[in-house]
Amino acid sequence: MPGYELPVGTCLDMCPAAERAQREKERRLHRFEVVPGCRRDRPRADPQRAVKEYSRPAAGKNRPPPSQLRPPSVLLATVRYLASEVAERTDASCAEVASFVADRLRAVRLDLALQTASDVETALVLESALAVLLAVVARLGPNATHGPVDPMLLQAQVQESFGSLRRCYALGAGPHPRQATFQGLFLLYNLGSVEALHEVLRLPAALRSCPALRTALAVDSAFREGNAARLFRLLRTLPYLQSCAVQCHVGRARRGALARLARALSTPKGQTLPLGFMVHLLALDGPNEARDLCQAHGLPLDGQERVVFLRGRYTEEGLPPAGTCQILVGNKLGGRTLEDVVMAEEEDEAVDRPTTEGARSSPGGCELPWARLEGKHHPSSSLMCLDAGRRAKYDCFRLHPQSSDYRVNVCVQQTDCEL
């Protein structure tokens, strides 16, 4: 409406009193919002736990008065509450938590859009809300489609959140201390997207040179090239929030790496590879997950420790297994709470970089763990390079001094081995 000025919210509660009374009357309170110990047939809203729910704006509907809008400081406190008290609940399923948190964060974004707020305040609220949303979505795991939440709706809300935040960055001068981090999260969440990469490459050079964005660009590059070893090496080093953003692409990346292994190693008689090698290369959570991944793609097992690559046996049916991602995501909180991660001005740029015995990088190449390769290979045999995802020659196949295992040294560029 021309000449209309947006109001400033004055509601100091996470849920306006009028809405609490209405939802209590209509029995539309979520169990997270009721007074503890009250009767189930007469639930009462707890002012300290009730959070404003999302209500879609409708044509002809009056704009909410300032008393129904929460100012940025209250919105930020609401996001903090959702991160600390709701997202960490252990008495509810991850799907129930994600459904509740996503709806309440959607209401937070709507309240912010319907009032006057500075660019700095807006960015701070949107950043915190997006961080919580990424975390609860990542915790859903592979069984999200069977819960009371629609994964496609959650994905749409994440993209909507990124859009709102990036528009805020574009319209305001800042300062925005976490802009590089969240621009990197945008690229990681949209890994492989040409449009997302184009948007990031259009950012100012000073912003692109920040460590968070450089790391995100490196991950995107390795994903595009099919460089599985470098990709998962980078994913191991990502902080928790970045790992949450990229988790939705892990299953596809593992399937692509397994397909390249099958093309490179499959023979009519079958060639075996240790499951331990698969666990290391694809950052799996253990041999059991490696077995499940191989069997899901039609690859037979030789006992409990080796996978057999038989020509023509590799298959792809349905979506790739999501996996549990404890190594790549779950273990990276490192004793911190989600609130610590969400409200931090800047997360550490890297986590502990795990080292695996028998695997190290060098200027001339990247040594992979010991692997028994059945059959005879001449040192000059041309195979698909496991590390670079392209045709290359193995530097050598030599016997382990104390066993009949071959040691594989893959020739790759130094930039493929180091950040």
C-alpha cells in the first residue's frame, strides 16, 4: 500500500496472549506448549513454552496490530528457546521436533517481514533461524519420509530462508559478520547447482576470499568433478553447521563414488576390495554401513570383510541410502549445544582432521590405505583414478613388505590432496 509504514512489534511474549487463549479454547496447543502436569482433556497454555504458530496471510485479511508482532529482540529470544529447549528434546521423535520447529520459525520470519527492523537485526534473526532449521532437518535421518513431516516442505522452507537472508544481505550495508559463513552454507546446501554457484561467484572478491566460502567452493568443485577422496576428506573437516547443510548430498556422492569404483575394478571373475578401504574413502560409520551400501547396489560380499566387484552386478534402484552420518555430522558438536552453535558469531573454520594409518598426502600424490587387489596388474595399467575421478595411471602397485597386499599410490595434483 503506497505510503504505508510498517509498524514496530510490541509483543514481549513468544506467543501473544490473544493467540494463546484462542488456541487453548480450540485445543490447538502442541504438547510442547502446555503446562506440565495439566489434564489431557483440558490442556492449558504455558506462557513460557507456547510459541506463536504460523498463519498464512490471506487476501482481505487485516494486518496484525503491533501487539501481535514480536520485535526482533523477542524473535531472537524465541529462536534461542527453540534451539535450546525444543530442538534438544529427547522425549519426542526428530520428525515431531522438526515439524514443530519449522512451523514456529516460519512464524518468526513472517513477524519479521511485517514490521520495521534494521538490516543488522533482520540478518541476525534470519541467520539464527536458518541455523536451527538446518540442524533439525539434518537430524531427521533416513526415515524422514515415514514421520509426521513432509521433507519436500522442509526443503522449500530452507530455500525460502536462504532467499530471505540473501536478500537482506543484498539490500543492507551491514556489517554482517556471518555473511561468508551463510553464503557458504547456501552453496553447500545446493551442492552441484549451477545457479547457486553463479550466485556465489558474483559476490565481492573480498567476501569470496573468506575461509568459509573458499572451503564451500572447494567442496562444490570436488563434488562436480566426482573427486570422491578429496570430497570426503573435505567433508570430514567441515564444522557442524556446514555438515548439516551438506548432509542431503552425502548419499548421492557415495553412490557416484561406488559407481566409479565398479567401473574401474569390475572384472568377469570378480575383484575384491576391503570394506575398511570403503569405510575410509567414503567416510562411512563402520563396516556394517559399508556392507549395506554395497548390497543395496547389487555388489556381493566375500565373507564379512571384502566386497566383490563383478562385471554387470552394480545396480542403482531408487534413491541412494542416506546413511547415519555420525562421523560427518553427528559427532561434530563436540560437547557443545545447538544453542552454542546457532548463537555463535562465528564457528570454527575446521574441526579435528582425522588421520588414518596408511593414508597420507604428499606433493606427488595421495597414498591410500592398504588394499588387496585380486588379479595381476602391471604398474602401468590404466584404471579409473579413485581419487581424481578420471582416467589416470596408478603410480605403482607394490607389495606390502609383510603381506601379499598391494600398496596403491594414486598420482594426483597437489591441490587435490590439500585444502
